[in-house]
Amino acid sequence: MEKKAAKSSARAPRRTRGLSRELIIQTAIEILDGGGEKALTLRALTERLSTGYGAIYHHVADKGDLLATATDSVITGVVSGPGADADPRAALRRLALGLFDAVDAHPWIGTELSRQPWRPVLLDFYERIGRLLEALDVPQEARFDAAGTLVNYVLGVAAQNAAHARLRAGSTTDRETFLANAATQWAQLAPRRYPIVHAAASQLGEHDDRAQFLVGVDIFLAGISALHRQTSPEVLE
Amino acid sequence: MEKKAAKSSARAPRRTRGLSRELIIQTAIEILDGGGEKALTLRALTERLSTGYGAIYHHVADKGDLLATATDSVITGVVSGPGADADPRAALRRLALGLFDAVDAHPWIGTELSRQPWRPVLLDFYERIGRLLEALDVPQEARFDAAGTLVNYVLGVAAQNAAHARLRAGSTTDRETFLANAATQWAQLAPRRYPIVHAAASQLGEHDDRAQFLVGVDIFLAGISALHRQTSPEVLE
DNA sequence: ACCTGAACACCGTTCAAGT
DNA sequence: ACCTGAACACCGTTCAAGT
């Protein structure tokens, strides 16, 4: 209640009258990065831009539009990222990792991508994956399903990362103690009923989300090659 | 708006005074199944149960607790589903498919599972997957990552299904016309820029979510065998 | 054309008061 | 112990009124 009075005298908004859709979206991204999805309210946005609601709704349809466009803005940089690798496998890993890192830097896009998985930006993503699968000689009929599988996996990880970020933002505990808590909690599970999870608890300490994500990508890549190999009957063992 | 007046006279609530946590959660599930996540408001719940807010908050911590417990209630039936198959692969497919079908029947759990992927019910899920991977001779070190990969994939699909259901609930168009619209939209994309997606448009008509999901599971299973077969990882970067 | 901000129609949640 | 429902503190969104 008292925080807005202080800022109006402290640093006057230089922007004289130039409100634009681009400025609104960039400001929304700043708020989202700073305080998470919960922090982006129309009220916070009007204060930050020192304007009224109508001004925002004049450039943006509604909050959904705002969230979607902000996500597009972040993702675009990833999809149109570095050029083609020599090895399609390496390119696929790089592409997936680019999205992973983007979600890691802006966890809120994980939620948004899961909410609207048919956005045009993801079409670009599909397209690039499809081409790389083509380069890997995945037959045309299987390409669509294979690309979808990989996208679903990436989006699943993205949503989980967003959930973890949300959880960590809620409590004051940092990442290390959070993992430690989970580990002790898992270790306390009945070993008879949860032998696997119980055994995994010890690994949780040195757990690396990014590395695990890459392992998953490699599993799918290996599976896709196997799938493609099946078309011509060829026994391997 | 007019539907609540009819029912109060049609069938009087037999429950004289027996409000319980279980009844609240089951009623919440009914509302969620009937009208989606948007339909579950505390107000709707009090009306349906013909009670006050305090009564509900006496049995349930908050709305998050309600949503989480409702999801648990639905998932529990899936995880403790049919017994062990002879073939671990078949068992894994069955387990994954069980979750897929549960999300298909109750799309709102897809959102909730993505929001809270560390729920105890998912630990049971992890445990069963881990044991089946063990049966498939996946080495102990790789088991944790492999199980995580599969869960992430399944959750990714779950979130997407929930998103699609939400989209379909919003508009009046049914599934067929929705797919047809998407197909024509994809077909209109510039073939030069989107050759893969453009080509995939024709396949969209006969698209089967459930079948595609299973293809993904099979890709994963094939990848697991390949992973397990190669003891030394390949060099990259 | 672009902006302002009071007002509206909702939320989830609380809490003094009842039985 | 269990329930009631007015009231509170928020939301996103609208819209008559200003420039």
C-alpha cells in the first residue's frame, strides 16, 4: 500500500507516452521472471507501467493473450537458435536442451507450453525435429509419431521444472536443502514396499536435472533408431 | 443458472447431517468431471452439498488440498490396477495406458499431475516402473533416470490431453471438426517453410491419441534396451 | 486513437456466531 | 465438534469519461 507512493517520487517514469504491445509484453516477462506466474496481475502491470487498465487492454486481448505472447517471445529465440549441426543427433540434443534451458531460466513458460501446446512456435519446433528425424532416415509414416513423442517428453519435463520452481518459490528453502529433504523423506519409506525408490534416495543428492533430461533424450533417440530399424526385418541382439 | 433450482425439488439430499472429507472429495470429482477444472469453485461445492464454506474448510485445508486429494483418489485405482503380467514390457504398457485412460476420462488430473509431480501416488507409480525396469535388466544406476524419463513422458502427454479437453470444452466444436480445422490450418502452411508439418496434415485425420501414446511408450522401451545394451556411452561434444 | 480509473462480477478464504 | 454465511481481500475485465 505504501510502496507505490515511494517509487513515484524516487524514480520518475521516463516513458512520456509511448505505450506499445511490445513494451507491455516485455514488462510482463520481467514481472514473471522476477516473481513467477503468481506475480503477474493486471494491477501489478499497470503500476509498473504507470498506466491504467484500459491502456493495456487496448494493446492486448486479455491475460491469456499476454501470457501466450510472452511465452512465444521467449521461445522464438530458442527455436531460431544456432544453425544446423553436422550430426542430426547432436542437433536434436541441442534443440531439446535449448528448450530445457529456456524453461530453466523462465520456469513460467513450462506451465504455459503445457497449457497451449498447439501454439505456432511449437509448430516450428515440430518442424525442426521432423527434419532432423528425416535426416536420421526415420520413415515418413513414423516421423509424425516420433516427433510427437519427443515433444511430449520435452513438455513433460518443462511442466515439472515449472512445478519445482513454483514449489521452491513458495518456501524459503533453497535447492540443496530441498533435495536433502526429499532424500531423507524417500529414505524413510518402507524398504519392503518401496525398494526402488528407497534405493534411489541415495542418488538424489547428486541428482542433476539437466543431465537426467539429456539421458531421456538419448533414450528416445535410441528408441527411434530401433523403431526405424524394425521396418526391415533385421535381428539384433 | 436454472439447473440448480430444478434439482433441489427433484431429488432432495438424503444426507441429513453427514458431511465428511470423503463426500466432499467425491462431490468435487463429480463437479470436475462434469464441467472441468473451471467449474470447481467453493461456491459451487457449497451449493451442491447444501452447506456453508466453513463446513468444507473444516474437512479440507484449502482448494489445493481438495484438487490434490481428488487426483489421488482417481489415480489410486489405476496404480493398484490389474496384477503383474508375464512380460515386463506388456506390464509397462498396461501401466502407462492405465494412466492415459484415467487422464482421458478425467482430463483435469492431467493438469494437477503436472502441477504436483511429487505426490505420493506418483511414488507408487515410480516404484512399479522401477521394478519392471529391473525385470528388464536395466542396470541399477540407469534405472532412476529411465523411470524418470517414462514418467515425464506420460505426464507430458497427460498435460496435453488436459489442454485439449479444456480447449474443446471452451468451443462448441466436437473432436472431428476440431481435427479437421487443424488439418486444413496445417495444410495451408507454406510448404517451403513447413514441409514436415505440411506433409503431416494429411495424417491428422486418422490420428489416434491413444495409439500415438503407445508408439511413444514403445519408442521408450526400445530405447531402454539399446541403452542397456551399450555399456560405454558414445562420445559427444 | 489512446488513455484513465471507478465499478462490476467474480474468486478463495476467514471468522464471529450459532447448534 | 460441526456448521452457517456475511464479510474481506483479492482477481480479470469493462466502459463511460477524458485527452
